[in-house]
Amino acid sequence: NDGKATNLILITSSVPGEGKTFTSVNLAISIAMEVDHTVLLVDTDIMKRDTSRAMGVSERKGLFDLLANPALKLEDLLVRTSMKNLVLLPVGTPRDGSTELLASMRMRELAKEIATRYHDRVVLFDSPPVLATTTAAALAPLVGQLVLVAEAGSTKQETIKETLQRLDRVTITGVVLNKSKQVTTKSYDYYGYYRSQ
């Protein structure tokens, strides 16, 4: 992976509605439940803010405030949750030029800071779908792993092919097949259990 930090993992999908945020939140919770792993979950979806909403932190300052204001410090914006090993960086305040902020030198420096300063943490970036915005394409070069969420029985091959073309020169390290018949709706109860304090 060209020396990129393997602890930085981008989670995205091709189109909306494939269960990307559900997967991000549940993956973060699952990893955090393992004693030796602390997880930092970063919401990068400024439009939908689903991860921040699901975790009860949609009104807090976060990633985009940090990128826009050099005076802010990462550690001051991290939110502890009721799970000892799960920490959040909310998406923050909506603003113009969000894609430019994600593609900025400041974001590159932040990704490097997170990778080195929190090298013992698993860092999950919940990104908007690849074909809906340019966010995933902007973030993909900064991470060491990329997980693509696809909806079982629904996501078409052509859609996946177009997604792969948009993520040119990015290695996808995993695919999550979501909404298969084995998953029950009771799994969604995870959202209610781990809201931040």
C-alpha cells in the first residue's frame, strides 16, 4: 500500500442506501469491543451527517471546523462515548467548499497526524458514496485501506465498475455485502445503545 498507514480505513459505497453508515458504526462498535483496540470513527459526510446523528453528536464541532480553523485542535473535538474504546470525530459545521477542504494540504496533514499520533488506534472514515460526491475520491489517497459496501442483490456490476474507475489507483482491501437475507432488522438496535455521553 505504498507505505500508507494501514490503521486509516475509508468506508464508502457506490450509491446512497447501501448501508454504509450502518456498516461503519457497527464495525467501529465491533472492533471497540475487542479489548486491545481503540477505534476513532470520523464522520466525513457533511451533507447527510448520518454517523454524527446516529451517535448523537450532530450539533458538535468536528472535522470541517478543524479543517477550516487552524486554531482548533483535534484532541479538543474528539467525543468519548459510553464505550471505553470508541471515540468520535463528528462531521462538524456545514460550510461551502467542503470538498476543497478535504482535498487540502490541511487534510493531508491531519490524516498524517492521526496516523502517527494514534498509530495504535483503528481509524474509520465514514465517507459519502463514491458516485454521489467527490469526497471518497479526495480521501482515498490518504488512507491505507478502503472498504466498499455493496447492497446484496441490488448493486449492479456496472455501478461497481464505475465506482472502481472513480477510485483509480486505489486498492480496495475489502467488500462488505450488506443487507443479505441473514441480517435481521434487530441489528439496527446498535444505534440506540452507544450514543455519546
